[in-house]
Amino acid sequence: MKYFLFSILVLIGTLARADANLLEDARGLLKSGKFNDAFNRLLPYEYEYSGELEYDYLLGVAALESQHVEIAVFALERSAENSPDSAYVLADLARAYSLLGEHENARTTLERARQRSHDRQTTAAIEQQMETLGLVDKRGRLDAFLEFGVGYNSNINSAIGSRNIVIPAFGGFNFSLASTSVKLDSPFIQKTVGIEFGYPFQDRRTTFFARLSGTQRTHARNKQFDTSSLDVLSSINHVDGPHYFSLSLQHGNFALDGTDYYYDTSVHGQWLTLLSPRVRTGLFVQGGQLEYPTARLRDAKRYVGGVFLSETMSLSLRNLLYASLYAGKEVTEISFLGHHLVGARVGLQLFFRENLSIHLGMGYESRGYGGIDPLFLVGRKDRQQDLTLGIVYGLAKGFSLRPSLNWVDNHSNVALNQFNRLEAILNVRKDF
């Protein structure tokens, strides 16, 4: 009898290992883009594992990507029953419904996915999927959010760290800067409110989008560096097969210590296209005007253009890697204030659970200024790099925690423009 029980335990252990190995193999095949292989690996076990959340979901994705749509619908419906609040399961189920021609089921399922999303990146991806499939609700939508944060900034005035500086134009004498021109730090409180409106046109592939947001930052000390901003964005977006077009107008008003510091008005154009189900590329251009009400000589016209590339494992396996290259210039009346620029950005989005994601970003920008700086007697050159780390942790009823770290380091051959800054903030956000 004991040998029989021992044999049963060994068999159970073997089945458990087989189950783990099966799912691990399937995940690996899906991540490698071998969808047919993943489907063929999973399908023979449907009778045994049907009803288990992860198996059903992996089978549904594999079937969907390998064009076995009816099997995908059944598997994803089972997965959605076991995980009714999972935005990415619902999003894939909606895609399967659409491929079967069940457009109303697809639309309502995608709307459920949008409502259950815990972060803006996933919400935006779902909304773009709705546009691509022509499933946007004709009634439009109105959303709002509130955000409150506490944080610390190591350099609130983006200033040099040393108070003593040598100025060549004055014979190389050592000058002492005013206290407000040297690096200052402070804890701060930040409040943001925003409202967004989206409306589809008759064809449901062209949409209008508008956003109004305002932010106020109050420092615990050095309050003359308190800031506020108001930003308005409106855009027209159009989907045509694998192509996505966007044209937007943006205006920002930035105030320092209660006084308008600069206005930023710009037009943005963007074209994206799918090279494959996993790879997207595109072009973007921007033209705008920077205006400084109290320092008109700093007014500038800014022109930037670049290319964009991203690779993703679909909305369901949402880990995303992206990169962009860009170049441009700022034109001013005073030559040594204008510059040419070249830059690059890379980023990674990692989704560990339905309500937990991490966002990493890194940027580099090189700027070469025109003319000779009259104080430092050189043509200014800046090399700026930055790193960002953000976490989004979704809570119940539209609340989320959003801690982030931002680091900037600007190297310059003009000492007065060299600085570094580390900022940490913990935001609590409520989406309505």
C-alpha cells in the first residue's frame, strides 16, 4: 500500500512539473514570436487544464496570434471569467471578438478594459486599439484626474553648485555669486488637476482629443522659486489601416513666484505605422514659439524632428522597449542664445502585474550655441543626460500610487550653465 501511495505522489509531482514546464515553454515561445509553436504546444492539454487562468490566457493569446480565432475566443472568455477585472485579458478578448465580426461585443469589452486599467499608458493603448478597430463609442468621453504629491528637489533653481566663479571677460577675476544664483534644495508639495475630452467623428477612425491641466508646486523654503503651470492641448487623430496620424496644437503658461515666466506655443505632427504586429515606427515634427514676457531677448523659435521605434509583446504582454532620435534648433535674435541640438531617448515599460508597472527612461542631448558668449568668451556647448524611474501601483476605485525619481546632469563649457539635479516625488492620483 505504501508503494502505491508513493507512486501516486511521484505521479502528482511529475504532473505538477509538467504543468509548470508547459506554461514556461509557452511563455518563452510567445515572447520569441513563435505563436504557432506556442499554440501547438498548448492545445493538446486543453481538456486537462481548461479553466486554469494562466493556461487559458496563454492559449488564447497563442490562438489569436496564429489566426485560430474561435479557439482564442473560448479560451479568453474562460480567462476573463476567472479574472473579470483584468484589463489586458479583456483587451485581447475584444480583439478576438472583432476578428469574428462581433463588433458590439468587441466595443463593450474594450470599454470594460479601459475602465479597469490602472495606469495611463495602458489606458492609452486600449483607446488606440479601439480607434484602430473602429470601435470608439460615438458618444465620446469625458475624464478627469486629481494628483497630490510630496517630494524633494536637490536643485530647485537649476544652478551651479559653487558660489565662486571666474569670468574671463573681467580679466579672469574670481566673482562671488548671489545666494539665489547658487544651487538650492527644498522639499515641496505638488498639486495637479486635469480634464480630458475625446470625441469620435462619424467614421469612428478619426477622433478629436483635448486636455486641460494645471500644476502648482510649493517649496518648504526658498519660496521665490514656487512654480505653477497651465497647459492646453487639442489634437486630431486618424487611423488608416496600419497607419496612425496625429496633428496637435499645444500651449503652456509657466509662472515663477506668481509671475509669468514664459509661454510655449507649438504645433506637433506625428505619423506611426506598424512594421509587424510587434514593431512600430514613425516620424514626428514640432514647430513652436517660446516667449519670455520679462526678457524678450530670450524669445525663440524652436524646430525639432525625429524618428521613433518601439517593440512590444502586444497589449497583453505589455513590456515595451522604445527609442527615438531627434535633431533641431532654437533661433533667437541674439546669436549666442540660440542653438542646434541632437538627442536620443530610450525607454522600457515593464508590467509585473495588472496593477503594477515600472517605467525606465534615459535621454541624452547635445547643444551647440551660436556666436561667442560675451562673458566667458567661448562658443557654448552643453551635454545633458537624464534618467527617470517611475512606478505605478493601482489601488481600488481609480486610486494609484506613483513614486518617481528624476536625475538630470548638464555639462557645459560655460561654468554658469553647469548643474545637476535629483528629484524624488510620491504622487497619489485619483482618476474619474
